[in-house]
Amino acid sequence: MNRRSVVFGALLTISSFTYAQQKNVLFIAVDDLKPMLGCYGVDQVQTPNIDKLAQHGVVFTNNHCQQAVCSPSRASLMFGIRPDKTKVWDLKTPIRTSIKDQKTVAEHFKENGYESVAFGKIFHISMADKGHDIKSWSIPYNKVNTYNYPKALGEPFGGHFQDPTLKRKLETNYNALLKKGNSPGKARAKTLSQLKVSTEMLAVEDEAYQDGQIARNAQNMIQELSNKEKPFFIAVGFKKPHLPFVAPKKYWDLYDRSKIELSQWQQAPKGAPNFAMHSWGELKSYSDIDSYVLPSGILDEEKQRELIHGYMAAVSYTDAQIGKLLNELEEQGVADETIIVLWGDHGWHLGDHGIWCKHSNFEQATRSPLIFAAPQAKNGIQNDSPVEFVDIYPTLCELAEIDTPNFVDGKSLTPILTGQSQSVKEFAISQYPRGSRMGYSIRTKRYRYTAWFEIDYRNGEKATKKKQIAEELYDYQSDPYETTNHAKEKRYKSEKDKLESKLFKFLNQ
């Protein structure tokens, strides 16, 4: 053997050893999942698989998204930078418009020797090339049209509906619109806007809906990549419990609708500015909702129970799919070599404050599930310090022992995961726009302070005291349901001033 062969063989051995030491990553995203889970103390929701994951990791009970709507939240999470830097504040802006040189966390892992691949919804469809973002993945994105649905049912219409009667109605309308010259995309969108319903309960198998297909395809990839030399970064994005609330009947049967509790506070907070609220247009876009809205603006109680029932069923359905992935890691013998992070992209209002969906700076919209399980992490720990989605990127990097890019805004949560510290930051920051207004919200362990500004944020205008038009203060120790805005109360002045000062310091750094 010549010297060149010996050197090459030595390098190959070193490379193989390095790969063997690197941990895999299973990156689980769940659309519209609020912390309505057993491991977050919500016993009435059955989530045995997520709860099992929590027993093997750390549950962050005071985690918050950067902006409570899909694209902005996911852009911030995937790049580790805040909305005012991503310039993604809506569902229309592609992520690569303003973000030129920065890399997503998946792309960064790819460039550090990982096989990176995604299934389901990681990006919103308008955020990237058909929601895929080709740069992020070493293996082409697993596309919806490759799914193999049960022959008797076929593909769910619009990705959601399998009810035969409804599907016939939808398909008839769709074909009529095609004949009128509409493109397939427009015909589908118009049909759904006219006829879609908010819930569906059918006695079908898991793989009749998209999330069952996503889980099956991701399982196959775990099998394939577990036997490869390179470590893997597998991102799996489940689409439920996003509206419409569709799930196989067996998950609906887990719950007794008559025993479902409604929100205890279905009014706006006393003293809150009107623009802190919203009219939940996302839910009202479904054809079966308007007739149940009462003159008071509140949804009829029976419809509320149906929707909450549907949300809970969809959560349990997705939990079962997550269980399949966790079991696959065990079966392939790589569970102990895999870092797992599970997150929901924001919270969700289920009638609290009389509103539904996300789209606010209130607790039920910004507070989101975040669970880390890793070989280095403590087991079965709950942590209530403020953390946020920009912290996921640097945490994964530190756990995987790869460098964190300088552009990342977040802080690694590894000191909490390993038990070296109880907190890494004093507060989390969320924001939400209302037309030309932007509301910035600072959340500590006990309080939330939100300041609203009339600014041209799209063109980089800074929030200043002169531009401030309203403020809110909530005390979760004495008022967990945000019934009252305490910003103008004398007894809270000292605390409000401190939080305001911290917020302005943050905004102007």
C-alpha cells in the first residue's frame, strides 16, 4: 500500500469516527399547537406520546413565539432571528427576500455534514418555493403528491376533507370553476372559501389524512438514514391541529363533548385598546361558523364545544403520529443518539377573550410548547423561565457541538437542559402588527407588558416614546386570564416603568 492510500484511509477513519460521534436531530413542528398537553398539566387532553417524550427531556412552560402567526413565527425560528430582521410580518413575504446570507438551522446542519430532509409543513407555502426552501435540504423535500392514500378514499380535497358527500360537493364546484376558465389553484381556493367546514369526524385510518402520510414517510426516512454513516437532521411538520379540525373518529371518541369546559373569560380585558383584539377572520372564513355568532359577538356555546372537541381530537391524532416517529427511533437503535426538539409554532385562542385563532400578543397566542430531549439533557424536568423560539437554533448547535452562526439572536438553552442553570434570560419578546401599528410585548416570569406604536415598521422606523399610542400590563400571578389591563393603575406603576424601560432598551439595542 502506498503512502497516499495510507493517508486517505486514515482520513476516512477519522471522518467516520467524527460522524459517529455526532448526534442525530429529529425536529418536530406542530401547526397551531398550544400547550394544551398532558405534560403541561392539562389532564383532559390525551397526549401519551408527547408526555412520554417530556419524561425524557425538559419541558419549557414559559416559552413564547416571536409573532403569533405561521410565517413570521417559523421564519424567526428557522433563522434564529426576530421578525424585524427577517422582515416577515405576514403570510405573503418569501423568507429569502430580505434574508440573503443567513442560513436556516437545517441548512447550517447540512453544511456541517448532516443529511437534512423535511416532511410536511416546516415552512408556510408562501414563505419559500412551495414551502420547501430547497437550500435547506440535502435530500429533496418529500412532496405531498408522493403520498399513497387509501384507494377507497383517495387524496383529501384541499389536503383536508375525506367525507364522501362533502368531497362530491367540493369536486363539483371545483370542476364548474375550471370550466369557467379558472386555473386549478384558483378553482381550488374559491371552492374551499365557499364550502369548507371547520370540523370533520370519519371512521377512517390515520393515513387517510395528511399527517398520517407525513408520519409514514418520515418513519421510512428514519429507517433509511439510521443505517447511514452521516448523522441526520429530519424535520417533520404536522399540520394538525390547524383548522379545519379533521381527525379519525377514534380520536374524537376519546372525549365526551358534554364535559368540555369553555373559556372562563370571554371578554376583552378591561382597559385594553381595541386593536389588541381581532375579529378571528380565519375561523369565520369557514362556511359553518357565521350562523353561530351571537349578537354579542361570542360564538354559540354548542359550537364552541364542537370546535374545542375538534381541536382536542386533532391534538391526540397528531400525538399518535409523533409516537410512531419516537418508536421508530427506538426500533432503529438510534434513540439514545438523537436530539429531539418538539415545538408548536404559536398558541391558539379557544374562545378566551371572546376570540379564536392566534393573531395577538395575549398569552394564549404567544405561549407555545417547547420540549427538548437530548443525550446531554436532564429527564422529566419542567422549567418556567422565559424562553423563546429564537433560542432553538443556538441550542441545537451547542447540543450537536457545531458552531452557532454570529447572526443568531437567541441564546442556547443548553445550560438549562444540563442542569447548570435555571434560566438564560430575563424575558421573552413577542410582537404583532395591526395595520400601521406594531405591538411589542415583553414577558417575564410574572408579567407581560405590551407597548403599541404608530410606526412605519416595514421601512425600519424605530419604536420611540413619542410614537407610543397605547400600553398594556398583565399580572399572571393575580390575574391568569388577563381580565384587566393594569397599565394605568398606581399600584403597578413601578413594575410597569421597569418593564417599559427594559422593552425600550431591547428595541433600541
